[in-house]
Amino acid sequence: MSRAGPIDPPAIDGQDGIEPGKRLIRVAGDQGLSLAERLANRLHKLAWRTPLHALRLRGRYPLKLLAVPADPIVGDAHAGQAILEGGILHRGEAIALASLDFSNLGVSADFADHIHSFAWLRDLAAAAPRERGAPVAEQLLKQWLAAFGNHVAEPAWRADLWGRRILFWASYAPFILSSGDLVYRSAVLNSLARGARHLDRGADKAPQGPARIAAWCGVVAAGLLIPGGEQRLAHGEAGLGRALAQALYGDGGLANRSPVAQLELIELLSHLRSVYLARRRDVSPLVEDALARAVPALLGVVMGDGALSSWQGGAPVSAERISAAVEASTVRARPLRQARDWGYQRLACGQAVVVIDAAPPPVSRLAQGGCASTLGFEFSDAGQRLIVNCGGGRGGQRLPDALAEALRSTAAHSTLVMADSNSTAIHADGSLGRGVGEVELDRQENDGGSRVEASHDGYVRRFGFVHQRQLALAADGRELRGEDVLLPAGRRRRGAAAHFAVRFHLAPGIEVTQTADGLGALLRVGDGRPWQFRCRGGTLTLEESLWIDPTGQPCPTHQLVIEGQAAAGGSTVSWQFKRAG
């Protein structure tokens, strides 16, 4: 993906982090891996089966690790207690330890990754001391070694999983290496060394983005923890630098535009940081710089309740997890209010927060499950969400496939939809197609508040209209004004009027009463503070909707919908949310 403008962070206006003025944001035309890249990836994995790769994995294994780094992230004690009781839980899925077969787990890909990465050691340690947890951990690790210790195959030997596994095995060495069985201990350390050699050559073959970063984190950790690792450490830091440069924009946001992935990146780099500290080494500036940029970007998409806003298929991960990740990073920063490259704009006045998606969706090569959400927004007041996007399952419980796909649509976001069509096409195979290629953005700050005006070309090719949206938040946060305009554009001949709908998905628990004139509604939020909604330029209706909560559970709610017909000359819809009293 490429975006117009400099790679380095732009000059900012005062302490607000705002660069006023117009900017054009473009997305590159490449929407997936080329045939040559897919073939190269396939050949790389086929090479795992060859005697040459087996020879590359051979070598001396360490008698011990040079340090046991502390995991800066505390696990889920409830999930850890479930492991002690005979089952692994993860985001709504469960598997009994008695029937667990690493070669054939029979669970979702996300759950399989959780099991193979040994991330569940974090939960086990949160629920039990080493004396209780070690026997369970060692038994599961013996089963993994029996299945994959000498069998190089996916998913267990995927580069990103090995990167994470090295970090977890090292941090929880007391849980997996407390046995007096020297044969078992040697097998664990030998497998760890083989995994590091696997990554030495394979980390750069991992998919660009978080997966490649995780793989290189494993190389760096191995260089720090396995004796004689200075050369590997230098190799790993160079690779990690490349991976971070490819995946992170200058403003600190990930190119896949996922806030949940942003959170996971911060957790991962914080974990790697603890390895440096355990070895009493200066943390690499690469890691410190990435965290220093990534944390403000993450905080920029946090709503007034401290939890994430819902973008790119992500659940609104809880405030507790966000706070824990920021604490682990040791970065103290204010939320980034303008992430032009990452694509999110934050308006914060009084107690109100608005987060806007002001960029094209990520290209398919950089993101799985990307959404057609351009110019959607979320709105909260004093810790209470008012307007939301429907969200998704990433970061929460697994959703049914059909529902997860539906939640990627433009209609699942609080924005304008034309003819029930997505602003960016979503193909049957899950990839993104044509649609939004350019977003023009203009932001202004003054004593009266914050204003963002943005437009996208996602409907030009099919319907001959540019969608322009203006949002203005008053300085006291008590009023949000908006305007959605369909401007004629392109060469398409417009015949019959095209239907449009401006959707505002309401947070659960909001009581809605429509006004008698059919142009407004009264919204009562959880604390009883009412908000008035008014609109003109279309017909207002109230429809059912749903919202995915922080655990990934669908919650029933409603949506305000302004409908109309866009004539050849275009249409304008204006609307307002104003706190009453």
C-alpha cells in the first residue's frame, strides 16, 4: 500500500498533533500476492521436507538459557484455571486436554495458533504457581515434541508461531523445564535451537506485517538467550528493522489498519523488550522507537470508555487489556489525534470523542478480513458510546463465518451506503476488490472545535458519485454536526435516481424515541443523559442492528437510518447530535 505524503511524521501544529490543511490519500492498485510470490512461498514450504533443510536445523543445542525474561503481560486466570481442570479455553472455543492431538486439533485457525504458540502458558501462570502448573505444561509440551519436535510442517513450524513460541518458552521456562528428566530437558532445548535455525532463514518468508515482525522477534530473542548468539542477534535486529519499516507507517500505525493487530504488536514488542532487560542489555532503539510511535496511534482509536473502537473486523477490546499493554510498553503518551497514513482521525472536545476512518481499506496482501468502512465513525460521550460500528470478532470470541463476512460490509459501519453496495468490493474469497482508491482529507482546528471534511471515490465507477462527509465537534463536546453529500463525478451516465442510506448504529442500551415530525429522535444513554438527533435531506427510520461487544458476543441494538434518492445533480443530507439539558 502506498499513501501520498512523506514517510516521516509530518510537522505538527503545537501540542495537538494536528497538521491542518488538505491531503490526498491513495491506495496502491496491488490487491494481493503475485503469482511469482505465491509460487516462491509454496516452494519455500516444500523445501522444509528436504534433507538440506534438515541439515540446516542440525547443530549444538544449549544446555540452558542465558536468562528467564519476565512476561510483562498478565494472563487470564480464568482460562488458566480451566487448563488446570483439563481444558484450554480461547475466545469462546474449548478443547479437552485428554483429547488434544497436536497433529489434528480440529479447531479454528485462531485457536490452533493460540495452542501452537504456547501463549496459554501466560494464562496457566496467572492461575497457578509453578508447582501446580509445571506438570500440566510439561505434559503438553511432551505431546507437542512428539508430534512436531522432528516433523517440520505447518502450522506448528510457521515462522510467526516459532517467533512467539520462543518468547513464551523462555518466559515460562520454570513451567516447562523444571523436570528432572534430562532427556526431556534436552529435547526442549534442542527443539528451541532448531526453531531458531529455522527462523534464521525463514523469518523473511513470513507474510509482510505482524507475522514477519513476530518471526524476527523470535530471532532476536534467540540471539539474546541462546549462548553464542551475538551474530544471530545482529542478524535478527537487522531483519526486525526491515520488517518494522515495511509494516509501520511514520505515524506508528500498522499498514493493515487493524487496531486489534496494533494492540497485539505492542504486546509482542513489549515482550521482546523484557528479553533485553533480562540480559541486562540496552533495548534496541528499533524496539523503543516502534513502541514510542505505536502506543499513541493505538490510544488515538480508543473511545471515552477506554476500550477500542471497532475497525477492520476487530472487537472493541476491553479497557483493561489496553491499559495493561500500554503499561507493559512503558510508553507514556497522549492519544494521536491525527494519523493521516494509518488513516484514523480523532476529534476530542470536552468529554466527547469521535474516531473517523479517513483512508482507503488496506490492500489484501497486508490484511485478512479488511472492511469497506471508509468515512465511518464512532462517537462517545463521558465514557458512554453513542454511535458505533457493528465490529467483528478479532480480539474477541470467534463469530460464525457468515456473520463475520456480513460485518465487513459498508452497511455494518456508521456511514453512507449507496444502493446497498459496499464502497469497496468484498470478493467471495474474502479479498477486497475495486472501490475506494482515493480519500481527500481536510482538517481544521479553531476555538469553536474540530472539523474534518473528507471524500472518497468508492461509488464513482458504479454510480457516478463522490461521497463527501463533514463532521464538526463543538469545543465543549456537546454537539456533533455532520453533512453527507453525493457529488456527481466520473463519466458514468446517471439515469434513474440512486438509493442511498446514511446509517448510524447505536450502542446497546440506548433508548430511542422518534419525534412526531419524523425528522429526529431522542436518545437516552445509560446514565440518563439525553441526546437529541435531527436531520434533513431524507426520510428517517429506526431499524434493528447489532454490536459485537469486547468478548466477541453479538448484542442487539438499533440504528438510525436516513434514506433518500440521489438525483443526477447529487444530494445533501445534514444531521446533528446535541446533548439536551
